Amino acid sequence: MTAPRIAIVGGGIAGASLAWVLAVERGVAPLLLEREAQYGRHATGRSAALYMPSYGPPAVRAATRASGGFYRAPPPGFAAQPLLRARGALHVALRDDDGAATALTALRGQLIAAGCPPCELDADACLAQCPALRPELVLGGLLEAEALDMDVDSILQGFLRGARRAGAELHTDSELLEATRAEGRWRLRTAAATFAADVVVDAAGAWADALGALVGATPIGLQPRRRSAFLFDAPDVPGWRDWPTVIDLAERFYFKPDAGCLLGSPANADPVEPHDVQPEEIDVAGGIWAIEQATTLRIRRPRATWAGLRSFVADGEPVVGFDRRLPGWFWLAGQGGYGIQSAPGLARAAAALLLDDALDAASRDAGLRAAAIAPQRG
């Protein structure tokens, strides 16, 4: 049986990882079309870069678990350095949050149920993890040792490089302008050229529903949400590079060591239309204020600010599978804020579904089920 010609639209982490799995593991060299001049310009390149098996709804957590083996031991030649580094995540309960004690107990139960039992810390132990926290505010916390830093650029470039070497055809500056289907084949007109394919994979991130509307696909109800972030100078104290990611239990902020300084965010999730999102001054100011209220850190001027789009459907789970009414249109969208940590697992699941195969053993063992991520699940 001849393998289908597969065109992937979108060169972020979703499209790049699927191109790699198809070309390297499945021997089916796809076509990858990215409308920007560089791959991963939007959500992928603006990630906080943390691998957390506890983070996200059930199918996301399953895909993240299924991705762990790949990230811990990538194939030979995939990257020149490790893809994961020790970090840890400290969920800290602060006394200025009236519901902190109850929320801490609830989160502990959620983490245990997710198979990620945390280490319970009293106030002194939290301060030992991050001495910048204000002692008078800290009630206690939960430490997730399994939270790891990810080298996002090495991950993305490893997928792209490996896919290209295995025969995938990669194009930038190739926005899809028109897609028509006749006699079981797609004709794809881009800004640069025209291509043919049997199947089109919609991996366009925040623009996935807009792309689907171009061809009459069934809307999946995707909602992009803006999250802002900023870099700021670390304090002149020993050991700050080893601090865990500090996450306010009330979700008012988080911060972590990153790139020789500290990365902070107000942890916002503001609904917006898909666009090349920029940080809002009020978001950044709110994040700075929240961090300064909870810590002894002083942020006089951020080194850099940016924002990214995290795109969700109603239940927060990814959408992976063929459209219910449009033949040859396949969704790989709705990864929310979990796209990088779950990429290998979701890409392998997507490849199996594209090729009418069973999910791989790692995905099944992790608890990932095709029905949980299918476009028609609702």
C-alpha cells in the first residue's frame, strides 16, 4: 500500500515533532509548510520551558508521560546536549491568600492522583528552597522534584534537522492561501509555490481554527489566550541559579532561573484573537508587583518582555484526529500551554492515527487514548 502524501501546515513544535516522527520513525517523508520566515516563532519560541508530568488535564499528562523517555534519552545525534535539566517546582502557599491552606491540601491530592506525589514543605523548608520569599508570608508548599527545565531550541532544531535528513520537505515563508480538494487530493497554494497532498495536518497553533475555516472544516472552538513574561536581574546572593520554579498557589505569578537571570510571569490567560501577540504593560506591571509583594526581589526594569499565545478548546485537551466531515483534513491543535512537554507523545499518537495504526506502546502505557483527543469527542 502506498503511503499517503502528508502536508503539515505549521512549523512550531507540533508540526516539527510530527514531521520527525513520520520521517524518522515511520518512513513517511511529509511536507512541512511554515508561513513565517523561521520555525517556532510564536508559542514555541515563547515558552517558559518546563517539563511537568503533573501539569494539564488527563490526556495532556498522559502524552507528557509518554514523552519523558524521548526527552531523557533522545536518539543518537538528535541534540548535542541534554534536553532536560534539574529544576523542581515549588508551589508556595502565601498567608495573604485566604484559601491557601485549603488549596494546598487540594493540590496535594491532585498531584498524588496524577501519579506525581510531591514533597510537603513547611515554611522553613520553602525558604531553604528559595530564600527570596518573605518569611512572614510563607505558609507552606509542595515541591515537585520531577519538574525539569527543557532546552526548547535544541528540541525544536533536533526535530527539524532529523526530519529534513530523513527526507521531509521543509518550507518557510509559505503561508497557505488556498486549499482545494478534488478526486481525493489536496491542491495547496502558498505564498511561494503550489503543492499536492492526500492529507493536510492542521498544526497551525493559535491559527488552527482560522485555517480550518479556509476549507470548511468543522470548528474545534479554539481560544487563544495571552500569557506575558519578562526577564529581570537576579539578586547578588549565592545559589540563586539552583532555585526551583516558584509558583504562587493563587496563580498570581511564577518565576524561575533562566538564561543567566530570572524569568517572571503574571500567569495570565487573557482571551484574544490569533495574532503576533505582544506583552501588555499592565500584565508585566502586575507580574512585577505580585513578585515584589511576595519576595524580597526588586525589579527595577525588566531586561526583556514578551507574550505568547496558549490555545485551548473547551475541555483543555489537545485535538488530534481526522475532521468529522472534511475528508483528508487532520487536526493537531489545542495543545494549550503543554505543547512542548507533550510533543513526542502527541506526535507519535498523531502519526498512528494518520496511518490508521494503533497507538504506540509508550502512549498506551502512559494512559493516552485516541478517544480522549479525538475532534468528535464532544
